Amino acid sequence: MKIEFDPNLIEEAIFRELKVKEEKGDYTLTNEYHALTDPVYENFPLDERPAQFKKIEWDFFKKLGFFNLIKESFDEFPDLEGKVIGGVITKAKNPFDEGSSLMKGPGEGTEQKRIIIKLLIDRFQEIAYLKKLIRHELMHVSDMLSESFDYKDERLGCNPMEESIITERYSIFWDIFVDSRLIRKEKETISDKEGRYAEFESLYKKIPTEIKAAIFNVLWQDECLTHNKILELAKDVNKVIKISEGLPIKHVQKMKKTLLPGAQCPLCQFRTYNWVENLNHDSYIIDNIKRDFPDWEPDDGVCERCIEVYKVRSSVC
């Protein structure tokens, strides 16, 4: 597979390496670099110098082992060959920009896409981590190209706040799916089971620990997650809890529903970030709601607007 590199990434990776060596008192690479680049100013006209510098930097990039490391990572995924026309390694603007995607090039057929992997320049100072990171990202790409995973590049929420919440949850579920399979294949990746559980645990503070651990173990062993399934879990906490049904855990059926910010109010059907809980002491409101919605239960929750409506209605009556 043809792998292309952003010239700016090549240049910055080399300069960062030279700087690190210099700070340690080693000027060997710096002297070698200047021995090749300095003559360019004397031997080539202005318009030919950029091409000469790029050629020298490309040779240095390979000399430092960066090209082989990335190529070896791509070689671990032979199934990608034929599904894409190549890969592009480019510079990430910030940690949030780092990651992988598929992109169609200008004039290319609808099925011909390139793998885009954006990396922070600092990653080239962490060779062991860099290899794990590229492997992790290529596993994501493999899922994107898998018919069974059925990936869709779509908006995950109806507004910016909802999009942010669902995207964070979706990313963690997908990372669990990616890293669990790599570890079962005895491949090193960027996080182990304990690390992924810590991320999962941080999302669902209200779920009891023993139930949360059981749910995570099911997810960690799942070989058949899909884009749609992950999106369902990311959107609805109660579907996450439902995974624990049938497992040998006490209190699962008695658990209170978790109300996800941005979910629909069961009464008005509008999305809300302001749920009203603990309604059991307001029996008159509960009775009035149940007259209109017989199947509704207090644990289903209700938004602030609906509560205000029923409070006004009760005061008028």
C-alpha cells in the first residue's frame, strides 16, 4: 500500500529529533543534516531549493526509522489492501484533532478512499507508543471499512451539547471494542483493560460498581459490536444497564433508571437537560400525571417544563 507523508510533518519530526539530540549534547545528526542542506544554497537556484530540501528531509526521515515503523504497522493489516488506494500521514493541530478517518480524493471513484491518520509531532519522540497508536487507529479504519460494522459518518446529536455527550460515549465504547480485540490477538495497543474500564467507569457514576463491572466485561468480550449498537448505547444509558439483565447480579431489576442529559421527556417528548427526580413526595403531581399517562412511573423522570405545567394545573384546580 502506498503511504504518503505531509512534508510539514516530516520537517517538524526531523527538527524535533535534532533538537532533542542537541539538548543531550549530541550534534552528530545536526552536523550531518547541515552538511547536506548547506550546499543546496550554493549549488541550486532559488526555485529548485525546496525540492532539494524535501529530498534530503525524506532521506533523514527514513534514516531515523520513522517510515519503516509506520509501514510495518500498515503491513499488520493486509485486509486493508484493495479496500483503499493508500494512506496519508499528516500533522494533527491538537490532541482533539489526532486520529484516523477515510477521505475521498479529488477525481477518485466513490469506492476509492485514502486512510488519513493525523499525529501530533511529539509522538515521534515516543516510538513505542507511536506504533501502538497507529495500530489502534488502523483497527478503527478496519471497522470503518467492515460491512458487518456498518460504519456511518453521521451527526450523533441534535445540538452541540448532545453531540458532545454522545460523541464522548461513542468514542469510549468504540475504543473498548478496538483495544479488547487487539489484546486478544496479543497485540500491544494504547490502553489495557484496566485503563478502558476507568474511562467507562467515569461515564456512569450512578451505576453500582458490581453492575458496572459486569456490563464492562460483557462489552470487553463482545466481538460483534456495530456502529448502530454502539450509537444506541451512547444515546441511552438504560440500554447500557439492560446489558446486565440475566447476569448473576442482585438488584439489577430494581435499579432506578438513569436519566441521560439530552434524552426525551416521556411526557412532552422534547429533549431535556433538566430532569426532575425524587417525585415520590409529590403524590398529587404523580396522580395527575398518571391520569394523563397511565404507563408512566416516577422513575421514568419528567422535565422541568412538564412539572411546571402540572403544578400550575394543580393550583388552578
